[in-house]
Amino acid sequence: MEEHDHSHDHDHDHSPIESPGDVPPSYYEVMETSLRELLIEKQLIAPGEIRRQLEVLDSRTPALGAKVVARAWVDPEFRSRLLEDGRSACEDFGITFYDDTKLIVLENTDKVHNLIVCTLCSCYPRPVLGLPPDWYKAKPYRARAVKEPRAVLKEFGTQIPEDVEIRVSDSTSMVRYLVLPRRPEGTKDFTEEQLAGLVTRDAMIGVITIEPVN
Amino acid sequence: MSSTEMLLKRLPNDIGGVPADPIVQTDHPLLPWEKRCHALADVLDFHKIINSEEKRRGVEALGTELIGKLTYYERWAAVFALILFEKGILHPEELARKMAEVQGRHQAEPAS
């Protein structure tokens, strides 16, 4: 199902979605408002669509990705489907994709550590993680992750043993990646929900590993 | 290597592998207008009016100086306007008029 086609099952008031504030809007905020209003006037987009998409954006956080990871840790069948086709496994899990992107899930093992980046811009697995942090979109990470990943990881406090290969995957507008971190030691008796609580955004980008639980 | 060769090989977005500063783990919660700008980008993509690759190329076409000076979502707003002009969906004068109207609305109704 495409999110933007859903019929509204609750009332929306149609008051402006700008929030009034004391600060006058910037030139670019005025531009954003103007573009949106002109496109609505021309009936190229519907008034409710922006509001609906704001709700979709608000509903996507790393907690969703964490649930996917925890499920993969406890359910080997789900894990293999996830590694085979990330998007359809997530969709079966109830996570809708609101864009046309493919999702490739990269599994960390004792031999390979994965790191994701978008060197050209800011492509990111948004349906499962929400929007990327600023540092992911900034030059230092984009420029250096593909060239000196170990040095980059060190700046995040992460040290990967020399005998573990570091594999960096560069996202595109059509192909997005998600790292499946290694399940930490000391979690044998954890429930799926407890496991999900250990999984962070940065671990799913691959800049950190998940610490063992004592 | 000639002085322009690197410029041609490395368009403004193509920075993978170039030397850069240490990573500063910055983040900020999006401002309301930035989030609306993101939602607008998604809706434009749904309707095949502007897809994300067109948006990325549009940002690149802003050139290094503007890319460096504008914030992330300022670039997006600017690029949407330029692409919509290019596609003949909006006319620059229309946008100018609408922007004056929106600006005027804020001046007429100062926030309480």
C-alpha cells in the first residue's frame, strides 16, 4: 500500500500547517510556503498530502529498524528473508515503504563489519530509520568513510579488529542499505523487545557496534 | 593535471574520498519549515513531478558557492523553484508574486 493514497479516517482541520512564531519567516521558508501553495492552487498536489507525509515522517524512527534487527536475531527464517530482500521482508513485517527504493540489509559477522554512507548526498534507509543525522549529510563523513573507514570509526569510538574486513556501501537514490549489527554477548535470555532496546541508529549505520551486556 | 581537470572530474557533490576534516557528530531537530520542505520533496516524488535524482542534480547545478552557503533545506527549496521553472510548471513571476503575498501575510498578522 502506498501511504499517500490512504483515505483519511480522521478529521483534519485545514488550518495552516505553518506554526506561528515570533521570528519572521526566512526567505527560504517563504519560498517553501509559496511553492506548496502554488502547487496546491494548480491542483498538482492535494492540500492533505503534505500534512499526511509530515505524519509519515514523524512515524519513522530508528525504533522501527531496531525491531527489524531484533526479529532477525531471534528468527532465522526472517533473517534469511531480510538478507535476501530487505524491502519485502520489512513490508511483511508491517513497515511500508513510501518511496521507490530498494533496501539491502548487510549483516555484520566476525569477519565483516559494514558501514553505510552516501558520498553524493544523503540517501538513507528513511522508511526504517527516519531522517539521517546532520553528520551523515555533512562533508567529513561523506568524503572520508569510503577512503579511511577505520579512522572514521575511531572518531566514533569504534575499534574493529584488524583481521575483520570493513566493507563500505555507498547508497544511491534507488538503493539504500541497512546494517544488521551482531547480536551482543550476554543476551541469550533477552526477549525480542529487550533486544530491540539495545539496537541504536548508529549501530544500524555501522559507525558503532553494540556493546556486550554484563 | 590542468587546473580545471579536477573541477570537471569532481562535480560539487562528488566528494567521496577527498580529504576532509574530522567528523563532528552534529544533529538538530528539524525546524517546522524544514520538515515541510522534506514532506514537499516526498510528495513531488510521489507525483513524479521532481524525483530525488533530479533534486540531487539540481543541487549540484547550484554550484559550489551556493551549495556552501545555503543550508540543506534552503538548497532544496531553491532547487524545487528552479526545476519547476525549467519544467514550465511555474513561472518565476508567479513565485515572486506569491512570495510577496506570503511575506505580506506575516507582516499583516504578527504572531501574538
